[in-house]
Amino acid sequence: MKQRGISFIGTGSALPSKMLVNQDLGHLVDTNDEWIRSRTGIKTRHLASENESLSDLAFQAGLKALAMAKMDPSELDLIILATSTADDLFGSAAQVQGLLGATGAVAFDLSAACSGFIFALATASQFIRSGVYEKVLIIGADILSRWVDWSDRTTCVLFGDGAGALVCTATEKEDNFLGFDLNTDGTQNHCLNLPYKGKTKYLIHDVSIRQGSYAPIQMNGREVYRFAVAKVPEVIERVLLQVNLTTKDIDWLILHQANQRILEAVAKKLNILDEKVVTNLSHYGNTSAASIPIAFDEAVRKGKIKKGDLIATAGFGAGLSWGGAILKWG
Ligand code: COA
């Protein structure tokens, strides 16, 4: 039987209305614009205010992607929401489904931090290939500002909030999802995490019951930097090999937007020209699972990415987790 193909037909993104520039952060912690720009490439970031929810950002991004795809929400079979910062610990995908009015779709959250979008893309591809679902909306959305320690200068300058979305559909004509490779290394979890930190509230016999919340983001920046620069080129090379292509065939490199220096180091290792590297993190900072689909959407809407262009994409982050994929737009 001929394998079912996948095509990509819509992108969308949404950002909170409020912005914070580097100078603003100097009022919170001992930092400055020069340090942040030279070490990360970030100038501004959008931060969700009290009345902006994760579900709403994800909904807005999804709606725009569906409009580009000329698809009514009621046609969707599946919605995967990649997020680590759901409004509801039970998951926010169902709320997004409700907001969209996607009455025929099942929806679930997928949590893989900054690799979430790539993991969601790979998951969606399996449902489409197996013939279970045809029309899928993948959303990457995060509001990490809720979980950042705003008195820790080593992390609070890095992150921003946002959402991005991609519509995929089954097709018999062509197959634009060429390959993927996913990885995790839980032994390195301590390098970047957001752990549960409950306090013991009740003691019943010998059972102690903990309640509470999560500790803010904890990160060993240097280790994460080393990990990204080592693993991301490797994973992209591996997928390329899998699909009999080389870095020369790539039109665009869309990496998780964590740090400009990481993007440049990865591109250099892969011998990919700077002009092929999609970058927008100076405006948005690290938006976690949202960063790849936001960058994708902007490049499509600006007319940079054209139908048939070959895209190498990779996410990396907490877990530790990392993954790459090769696809064609359209
Ligand atoms: N402003 C000013 N100074 C700062 C600072 C800030 N916001 N944050 C840290 N510093 C200081 C440090 O305290 C240190 O001072 P010291 O030398 O007196 O001890 C100095 O700057 C250098 O710190 P260092 O951690 O070595 O900087 P770096 O060049 O490694 O850059 C990161 C730090 C976080 C930007 C970098 O390690 C990084 O990007 N890592 C990857 C993080 C990431 O992408 N995480 C998310 C992955 S999904």
C-alpha cells in the first residue's frame, strides 16, 4: 500500500500585547542591555498580562493557521497542543478545541518543553500516516514568564511568551514530511527544570500530604549551551542521512530560538549560510514550544519560505530533550 503523504498548508502565531525591552529588566535585576544583547541576541520579549491566557494565545495562533489553510475548525480531526505551561494542569488543549469550535476534533496536550513542537509534529505525522486522522492542527504555546524567577538574572532575561501553529493534512499526491528523529536524556534533567515543590501540609497516620506549586525555572546555562551546540547539529545530520539529503539541499534552517549564539554555532557546524537561518529571537526571546512555529509563520507570511522549500528544523531544551525534522512547505 502506498504510504499516506502529509502536506503543510497553514501557519499562524499570536503574541501577548505587552512588551518588555532589555532596559526594563535593569530595574528588576543587575543586568543591562549590552550584556543581554551580546550574550543572547535578545532585545525585547512579549509577556502575557493577567488577562491573557495560554489557551487564548493558542486559540488565536490556531485560528490564523486555519484561515491560511482555508480550513474550517469543524473539519479538524486532531489538535495537539505542545506546552509546558498550560492554564490547567489537566491540560489546556480541550479548552482550545472549545474556543475554536472544533467539534469533530480530539485534543490533547503534549509536554516536551522547548522540543515540544517537534515532538508534536512527529506525533501528528504518525496519526496521519496510519490513516487514523487526516486534518491536524499542531500548536506550540508557552507562558514561561509565569514560572521564571524574576529576581534571577541568569534566567529572567531569556524568556518570552507566545504561540505558533501549523496545519497538516493527509494527501495522496505528495509527501512533504521527509523524516524526524527524537531524543531524551533524563540523566541530565537537573541542567534545566521546573520541579514540583510542594510543602507538607497534612499528616494522616504516617502519610504526609504535600500541596503547593512549582519551583521557578532552574538552569545551568553553560551546560545547556554546550548540550545544544553538540546535539542539534548531530540530530539534523542524522535526519538528513535518513532521507538521503545533505545540508546543501536545505533552503531554511528553523531552530528553536533560544540564543543567537547557539543558532550561529549550529549553522556553522552544519556549514549552512547565515542567510538561510530563520531568526526572530531578538524580538521575542525564548518562547519555548512556540518559538519554531512563530518563526515558521513569520517567514511564510514575509514570503521568505516558498512552496516546495526544504526546511530543516530542530528543538531542544528541558528533559533534556531534543529532536529534528525535515519537511517541505506546502
Ligand atoms: N546580566 C549581567 N550579567 C549576568 C547576567 C545578566 N542577565 N547573567 C549572568 N551574568 C553574569 C554571571 O553572573 C557571570 O558573572 P561572573 O563571571 O562574575 O560570575 C557572567 O555574567 C558570565 O556568566 P556565564 O553564565 O558564564 O555567561 P554565558 O556566556 O554562559 O551566558 C547564558 C549565559 C545563559 C546566556 C548562556 O549560557 C546560554 O545561553 N545558555 C543556554 C541557555 C538556554 O538557551 N536555555 C534554554 C534552552 S531551551
